[in-house]
Amino acid sequence: MALLIDDNCTSCDACPSVCPNDAISTGDPIYVIDPFKCTECVGGHDEPQCKLVCPADCIVPNPDYSESPDELMAKYESLHG
Ligand code: SF4
Ligand code: SF4
């Protein structure tokens, strides 16, 4: 399942650099996770790195993108060739 950033984001800029898939970009006004790139860190780390560093606790599951661990790994592999 991809994650998404909700309205509590303070645009602190802590999360983009920790994403292994370069899935997080600056939005207007809050930051945005590309659901086609977010693997919930499957393939890169044991747990979502953006959630670990987010001081606002505003990164939550995206209900529109519920994928299995195998599907997330396939997504990771397709992104990293
Ligand atoms: S969960 Fe991982 S892959 Fe998804 S946006 Fe956060 S850091 Fe990137
Ligand atoms: S770490 Fe959290 S508050 Fe900071 S930019 Fe990312 S989502 Fe927003």
C-alpha cells in the first residue's frame, strides 16, 4: 500500500531525502507522495522511512492503493531496474 501525506504536514522538508524511491515532492501547500513510486519502503528498508522522520505524524496509508508485499516489491524492482 502506498502512503499519503495528510493536511497536518508542516512542509518541514524532513522526508524527501530519506525516501529510497524519490517519491516525495514539494506540493502546494503540503508535500505529496507519488503513489506510483511509494512502496512503503519495501525493497529499501524494513519500515517506512518518511514516517520515522516526520514530526507531524501526518503520513498515513493511501486507501486507493492497497497492494500486497509482493506487488510492492515488484514496484520497487520496476523503479530501480
Ligand atoms: S514509505 Fe518509503 S517509499 Fe513510501 S514515500 Fe515514504 S520513504 Fe518513500
Ligand atoms: S516530514 Fe512530515 S511534516 Fe515534514 S514535509 Fe514530510 S510529511 Fe510534511
